[in-house]
Amino acid sequence: MPDFESGLSLANVLPFLEEKLSVGLWRSDGNGQMQWSRGLYELFGLDPRRTTPAYAEIEKRIHPDDRSSMRCFGARELNRSLLEGEFRVIRPNGTLRWIHGRAEPLLDEAGKPECILGLARDITEQRNLLDALKVEAERYRALAEICRGFPWTSSSDGRLTAVSNALETAEDHGSRFKDWIGLIHEDDREAALREWAVSVETAQPYNVECRLRRPDGIYRWHQGAAVPLKNSEGGVREWLGTWSDAHHDILARERRGASKVTGRQLRAARGMLNWSVKELAERAGVSSAVIRRLEEYNDTPQMSDELMETLRKTFSEAGIEFTFPVVGKPGVRPR
């Protein structure tokens, strides 16, 4: 079988590679004389019949803002970006292209620089894509700030993989949220993890409210939410979520619901005091029929604010208070 290289010549291979990879080569000898490949002419939009290869031709095409400091190679000084870096070039027709340049000295048998061999590659499309990604990242960060949240991602099986550092404050929230399970209040942890396990198993959005510990040890209410991002086969590729501080909103909602005593609470409170329906009715100044009607409901029965306040006061004076946790059902406990 013939060697692969034996059937190819540099004259055939180089144009193919330069065209497909959008690259060009240049060479500069010890006297500063340059040679350019056809690909380099095309990168700079120059006509090889009308342009003499010279570093000055390259330099004047480089965008003024990208002309970096010079670096000495023997008797010559070359733009650092051309030797290793990225810069913009302005073609004769006014179009702007991003170029990545890289060059190295080639040594002779005595170990002395014989020439410089350089490569230039058009990276305009990559830069445009990078700029678009930066814009999206800024939007993502701004949206997270508006929502007062800390974005995070997890693998398809629910393991946390990343927490945005863009939103870290003096309290270093980003680093702390990497161990989010340990930050959840012990009374809320089981429910939060149970809901997360269900979401991971069913690929359904995750929503939970729980208290998270701050660096000073104080717990604040947060809303956790996550949605699955699907792959081309329809499976879950990863999860994107956020923790948002909702302390004041949740407390306000809790206060609004604090007066909504349920029938189940009334039955439980009366049982704790070992009161009969008649005894509660007499203490509250209402009929026994009203008490029986209210206790028929597990949820909040229809009653006037005045009657509800009367019942709350009656039980409070007897040492009983009603509780309305954000997570879990309304309850009853001794004061």
C-alpha cells in the first residue's frame, strides 16, 4: 500500500487546508523579507498581483485599537498580536474580520533563528458566537438579579453541578448554595427533598418554599424552582433552577392567613381542653348549633370576622393558640 504522503504535494494540500480552515501562512527571513501564502492574501482581502508581502501591509490593515506593543525579533519589531493573539483587520472593501495570529521562530542547524513562520486564522464566526453568548449571559445575570435569585444547574439525576458566582455578595451566597441541603431548615428539609426527588423522577418542574440559613445563622424564606432542559431524544439533559429570597412575601401571606381558622383546628383545640360543644358555645357566647356547623368543615368554614376573633380569644384565654405554618397544615398548640 503506497504511503499516504507519496501521492500528495504541498502545492496541492496547502490550498485545500487554507480554504477549508480559513487560514493563511506567512514567512519572514532574517532580512525581514516576507512571503505570503494565497490564503493570507484572501484573509486580508488583498490582491496578490498588486500587493508586495511586507509586515507594513499587515500592520496598516490591523484595526487601530488592536495594534498592540511591538516585540523585537532580531533586527525587526513585530506586532505582538500577530505573533500570538487576536485582532481585527479592516479589508480594503471596509469589512471587519477577526484574526488569530500565531508565529514561531525556526532555527538553523546552529540553533540560531533562521526565519519566522506564522499562521493567521479567521475567527470571525467564533467571535460573533462568543459575543452572542456574552449577551445571553448578561441577560441571564440581570434576570437573576431582578428575581433576587441564585441560579444553579444540576445533572439529569438531580446532583447539583454549578451555582452562579455572578450573584455572590459579601455574604458569599454562591459558594454557600453549593451545599444547599445543609442550608435548609431541618423542619423543611424532608419536604423539600421529597419534592425534588419526585421532580427528578417525573421530569416535572420543581417548586418549593423553605427556610435557608444565612451566614449569620438567621433563616429566611426562599422559593426554589427548577425546570428540566431536554436533549434531542426528549430526555432530561440537565436542570436549571434558582433560589429566590421571598421572606417578606411569604411572611405577609402567612399573616393574611393567620385569621382563617379551620374546622379541624376548632375540633383539635376543643379536644385538647376536653371541652364539650356546649361548653365551648357557652364560653364563646354562641349557640351549640353554630359550633357544630363550624366543626363540620376540615377547611375554613364561612363565619364573620367577629365570630372568628371571638373563638380565637376564647381559646387564647384558655391557653391554646392556632398555628399557620407556610409549609404544612394549620395546627394547634398550648401557649
